[in-house]
Amino acid sequence: MAVDYLIVGAGFSGLVMAERLTTQLGKRCMVIDQRDHVGGNCYDEYDEAGILVHRYGPHYFRTNSDKIIDYLSQFTEWHPVDYQIKSYSDGRLWSFPINLNTFEELIGRPSTSEEMQAWLDQKRVPIENPVNSEEVIISQVGWELYEKFFKGYTRKHWKCDPKDLDVSVCGRIPIRTNRDDRYLKEEFQALPKEGYTRLFERMIEACGDLLEIRLQTSFEEAKESIRFKRLVYTGPIDQYFNYRHGKLPYRSVRFEPESFGPETLKERETISGKRGFWQAEMQINYPNDEDFTRIVEIKHATGQSSDHTTIVREYPEDVGPHQEPYYPIPNQQSQKIYQQYKQLAETEEDTIFTGRLATYRYYNMDQVVAMALKEFERLNS
Ligand code: FAD
Ligand code: UDP
């Protein structure tokens, strides 16, 4: 029997499409994923220490869109979080992203927003229209803070100079002269109350019998055996076209978890300053001397109560046979290649390309949900 839609990828993009197509149009859908779980990179699970962890790095949900909140709230309640982090540089922790507290730490005495603004005005390099990630930071804070917090982190993570990355990469980090030290800019900041995987399960339940899911199934094998009228593809676009215009560059990450029990956590109290935690904040960035970029202790954000904890160190890596293409690399060269694939995609009949990998965009969760909803509206209009 043929399905109406074959959907490649069970991440946010694929599941939003499946939910809309089944519940709104009564279409018969099959979602396949090469992994052994749904949820794509947003998948979370309880590890052996009993801690709810994000398997593919921390996923801090945030958005400015009421439409996205309303849509997702059908499938989850929310646990509000002010995502707070610190940066470790020159042998000490700093308030980060840069704000008035960071400035006071730098000058070693209390200050004001006005004094900080005057200091920044002196330090910043006058560039009216920044065109890359180095310029966007030095034009706001100057060389000293750029080198302390951005240059090393960015080179380590992306394996290229910030000069060779679009403004959007470092430009997404807020810089403030008040005491707002939340990591993110968006108005709504919260995690799904029972986790992402539970949210995805509820989306799937809503689809009922019209949806079949096949895990550990790649598109390459499925397209030979499954009959379908239309295709929704959320995997890497270059792979879909057999790398005809060359490989698009991606960065990957190796996640190294480590769990601790009550004894170690008791000893760590003097460092974390909080009972039951290994470090002081949910995330500490390591821009300079270490091989990893950040250590995340997600229990701070999920609010889970446990006398154990799990931290995850993130080591940036090249994409390889065992390393997934997590990050599209936003710059002019990669855009040139992507545009060639985009043109091919536009001529592909009865196929929708949506999501972070299929459109090669460094997009957050709310943005890929918005993209999928828009694709659905387009084909429904
Ligand atoms: P994915 O989640 O990548 O899902 C695509 C799915 O397609 C995968 O499961 C994959 O296995 C499957 N697939 C691919 N090719 C094939 C094939 N040929 N056959 C079968 N299956 C295939 N966003 C935020 O909003 N906040 C954050 O804090 C945040 N942190 C992040 C941290 C990291 C380390 C990473 C990598 C991303 C982060 N994101 C964050 C971004 C977020 O992960 C993405 O926006 C979102 O997961 C994209 O959803 P998607 O469905 O488009 O893609
Ligand atoms: N960044 C940096 N120093 C930091 C944090 C971020 O230079 O302490 C830069 C870096 O290039 C990073 C980008 O800003 O890749 C975006 O950071 P974010 O934490 O949003 O990245 P993600 O969570 O997507 O990995």
C-alpha cells in the first residue's frame, strides 16, 4: 500500500509535518529515521544515573513567536528557565554574555551602565556595517573582550577564523550594559516540562493510525521499498543529490558525559556553591585553553531533583563516519554551494525540503518548527 507522504527524518521538522498532514488533511504518512529513536537532535532520555540528559547537546528552547508557543503547547506544558551560563577565561569565571557584571569583574569595582557604555565606546572599532563574526564583536566591544571570550571559542568550534563566518554566528550572542545576564535574547525561554521526547510522543499520538514510524531505516533503503506520492526530506541536502555539486561543510561535536553521586557532589559544594550540583551554572564556556568548548550540567535547567548529576563536555570535531553533521557552517563559500543544491531542489517534483539540514541553515528549534508550519500552509493553500 502506498503512503501519501514519506517523511525522511523524525526530528522537529519531520514530526511537525507528519502531525499537520495527518491531523489537518487526513493524509497517510510514514516517517523514517536512520537513528533508533525519534526527536532528531532534540532527543532527551534518562541516563544510567537517572538524570534527564539531552543526548545531542543542550537544547534551550526559546522563541519570540506566540504562534510557535501555541502550536507546541498542544503537546507539552512548560518549565520556565532563565538560561544562565558563565565563561572561564584567564583562570577565573566571568559573567557571560557580556553585561554590567562582567564589566565590574573586569575593572574590579562597582560601576554603572553609563560608565560601561563610555568604556565600550572608547574600545569598540568603528565599523558601520559588520560583514563577519569578528567585525560584529569588535564593533561592539573592541579587541580585548573579543579575544577573551570569542576568538578562541569560535576557532575551536568552527575550525575557522571568525572573519570567515557570517555575522549571524557570533552576532546571536547578546551584549548588554545592564545586569541582564540571561544567555539568550528571546522573550519566551522554557523547556518542555516532561522533556522533548515526551513532547514528540504526544505529537505522534495525535497522528493516530494515519502515521507509521520506521526507525533504523535510511532513505536510501526506504526509497527502493516504500511507495509514496510525495516526499518530505529533512536530511542533508547534499546527500540527497549524491554530492553532485560537492560536499557542504559541517561541523560535528563529540559529547563526553560523566556522572557523579552524592559523595562527589558533597565535595563539589565549595566549587558549585549549590547542593547537588557539580558546577555553579547550567553551562560554563571554555573559550581558550581547553580542548572542549563547554561543560553542560543540564539538571540546573530541567529542575530535576536528584542526588546524582551528569555533566557533558563538548569537543568540536570534523564530520566523519561516526560523527554526525550537526552544524551547517554559515559563510559565503558554503552558501554558494548550497544555492546550487537549492536550485536543484526547486525542480524536484512533489518533494518538500525543510529543516536545518535540508535548507542548510544554522536554525534553532523554533525556527525549524516555523519553517515546517509554513511549508504545510503553502501546500495546503
Ligand atoms: P534534526 O533534528 O537534525 O533531524 C533530522 C533527522 O533526519 C535526524 O534524526 C537524522 O537521523 C534523520 N536523517 C538524516 N538523513 C537521513 C537519511 N538519509 N535517512 C533517514 N534519516 C535521516 N536549537 C535551539 O533552539 N536551542 C538550542 O539550545 C539548541 N542547541 C543545539 C545544540 C547542538 C549541539 C545542536 C547540534 C543543535 C542545537 N539546536 C538548538 C538546533 C536544533 O537541534 C535544530 O534546530 C533541530 O534539531 C532541527 O530539527 P530538524 O528536524 O530540522 O533536524
Ligand atoms: N561564541 C563564542 N564564545 C562563547 C559563546 C559563543 O565565541 O562563549 C560564539 C561561537 O562562535 C558559537 C556562537 O557564538 O558557535 C554561537 O553560540 P551558541 O552558544 O549560540 O552556539 P550553539 O548553542 O548553537 O552551539
